[in-house]
Amino acid sequence: MIDKRHANNRGDAKARAASSRSWIVLLAVLYLFKYTISTADAATMAPLSPASQAAAALQVVHWWTSAGERKAVDVLASKLAEENIQWRDLAIPGGAGLGASKVLKSMVLAGKAPEATQLNGIVFGEWADLGLLLELDDIAAPGNWQKLLFPTVWSLVHNRGHVVAVPLGIHRINNLFYNKKIFDRLGLAAPRTWAEFDRVAEKLKHAGITPLAQSSEAWQVATLFEALVLAESGPAYYRSLFVDLNPGAFGDARMTHALQRLRALKEWMPAPLKERPWPDMTRQLASGDAAMFVMGDWAKGELLAWGLTTDQDFSCVALPGTADYHLYSVDTLAMFAGDYSHQPAQEKLAQLIMSQPVQTAYNQAKGAIPAWRSPDLSKMDSCARASWSAFSKGSAFQAPSLVHRMAADETAKDAIVAEVHRYFMDDKMAESDIQRKLASIARSLSKTGKQE
Ligand code: BGC
């Protein structure tokens, strides 16, 4: 069976290698990452496992380095240890995986791919096209994954009819977290509209509290922005921008409004804005230095890891205008095919991740919800239940996160994030300027295969 699968992977790889786009990506990556692996990146890397390493250890690349993220990783590592398989951790710091994705590419190109990796979003289609990923069909079919998973997640882990990743959980991005103690003390209710938001922010400012925590780090700014786009327009328009890369959509008045809202929110943020990692901003919310924070619910995992309690110390509502919607990022692990000596351990890890106890415990720590469509709701707090209800409404209510790699490839994501960040930092830039730039990014990328 192993041989057959090996051959399948190889045969498919041969056909897929014909995809010139993948080879262009590969070459670009080769040149780019030859130069971008910094000594700092190298210093964070543990020694690589030799090809002959016993199958009872799996090296796993990921970017889960905060307290909440570590707790979630520990769930996986300890479950794996019960099966006598060692989780060899290769954690690359950097929110949203900016460092990890570079290190991973360099490892793969050096022929030193890890056995498993956090590999979110559509990028794993490219790796799978190159025949690099282990196909998990023989685990997924008897495990009933198709029936157990939300349809969106099931189609995400598929590439050309094969299952090439295992889903860990679903993060919601359009959350407005707030410090419950401050809100209670000042008699404030969580804002559900933008008018309420401004009223609440005004009162907080008057009380000497920063209304909204925010870092100037590009991906964090863009994470807020994509939630504002969803608030302005709903998932259909959001998809025409970030999934279809439709140049015309970027000139729309809805885009102008979302940009204006992003800039207007600066009034409620700390000044001057500093480039701080997301756990530091979460800390500001926890300590009461800031009263609200828009962030993916990995921030909730962090608050819980610090001993805070949902609905006592903090709580969450959807960002105004997005209560029905779910801006999502699905965390997935993919396995590299390698020499197949690790295949039994890799398959065991995939099976464990898809088991109900692991889905529940991992996601409680991570702040996310299980990828299962019918999880144990009694084990969820109010934020997780709201996330699950919104996601359960189906694809018309779901929006794939651009920043967290669910909507477009790395090139489009990076280009859009950089422009949004520039607009946010430069108050003199007109909305029409950035809209023109974004439209031209979309136009140039649509020439390389995207729809116009
Ligand atoms: C990932 C999360 C992670 C977050 C912060 C997101 O892209 O999906 O798992 O916690 O980045 O680094």
C-alpha cells in the first residue's frame, strides 16, 4: 500500500510538474530565499533531522510561539507522545507566519523538508502540485473526514481530488474583544453598530483609557482592514476583491468607505502607533491599558493562557456590521512525502488531530473552534459558540482571510498588505491613490492567470 501511494504521489507529481506556474514559483522562491534567510532565522532553527531518522519522531515547523499557542501545541505533542512518537518542535517566531513561511521554503529547497508543517491556505496547492505533500486519502476516507468536516474545510484540504492536509481548527478574525471589567465599571455595553462604537470609544477616551489597541505591524493593520471591508460590504464583494482579484472592485465606493473607516479608527488608537507583536497588544487589553482590540481569536487563547476568563475578564462581539459573517483562517498541518519512512507516524499524527478529544482540547487552548461541523458545544465559551454559529451558516456567510492566506497567493497578499499599510501610516495618501494602486496590483496578477 505504501508503495502504491508512493507511486501515486510520484506519478501525479510528474503530471503536475508540467504546470509551468508552479515551476516559476519554485524558481522565484529559490532565488528569493537564498538571500532572505537571515542569521536570526538560522539561529531559531533546531538541527535538521537526518533522512535516516527513526520514524518515531516528527519534526514540525510552525509559528505558534505565544503562551496560548504553546499550550495548543502541547496538546498535540503530548497526544503524540502517548503513541510513542516524539514531536520535534521547530517553532519560528513571527505573527501570521511571516518568518515561518520563509524558513519552510528554504528548508524544502535545500532538500531538508520537515515531516510536518503548519501550512495554511491555498499555498499548499502549490506544494502539492509539486508532489511534495503526503496524500492522506487512506486516512481520510475510513476516518469519514468528508462527513465530519465543514464543507469549506473539506474543500480546503483537497488538492486535485486528494487530501493533502489535516485541519486543526477554524479561527475567526472579525472579533472585537473588550475588557469586561472596564466596560462594567463604566456602564458600557459592547458596541454593535459603528455609531455605538464611536460613542463607547468617546467615553473610554474621556475616562483616560485607550479605546482601541493596535500595532502598526503591517499584517496586524491589514487584519483590521480586511474585517472592515467585510463590515462594509459582506462576503460577496469581499471575495470579488481578494479571491477574484477583480480590478474594477477596488475602485468601488465600498472600498473607499472601508479605507476611510480604517483611518478614522486611528482617533481611538494609541499615538504614536508602535510596531508591537500581537501578544503585546493583547496584554494591553488584559491589563486595561486599552479597552478594545480587533484580532483573530488566537488572542482569546492568549488571554485564557494568562488565566483570564471569558465573560468575566474579557468578552467578544463581532465587529460592527459583521455579526452574521465569519472571516476565517483555518490552521492546517501538511506532511511532506520525503522518503516515506515517517509515513506511519505522519498518518498517526493526522488521525490524532482529527479525533474529537484533540479537536476539542487543542481548540480550547488555541482560541479557535474545531474543524468538525458538529463539535461538542458544551465545551465552548460564548465567543467560540458565536464563531461556530456564524461559520455554520455556510459559504455565503464566510469570507476567507486574505492576510492569513485563505484568499489569494503569497504574492497578491503581500502586495495588498503593503499598500494598505502604506495608506494607514501616511495620512496624506488619498483613498483614490491607494485604490488605483490596488486595482493595478489586481490587474497585473490577473494577467498571470487570475480572473479579470
Ligand atoms: C494563524 C494562527 C496564529 C496567528 C498568529 C495566524 O495566521 O492562523 O494559528 O495563532 O497567525 O500568529
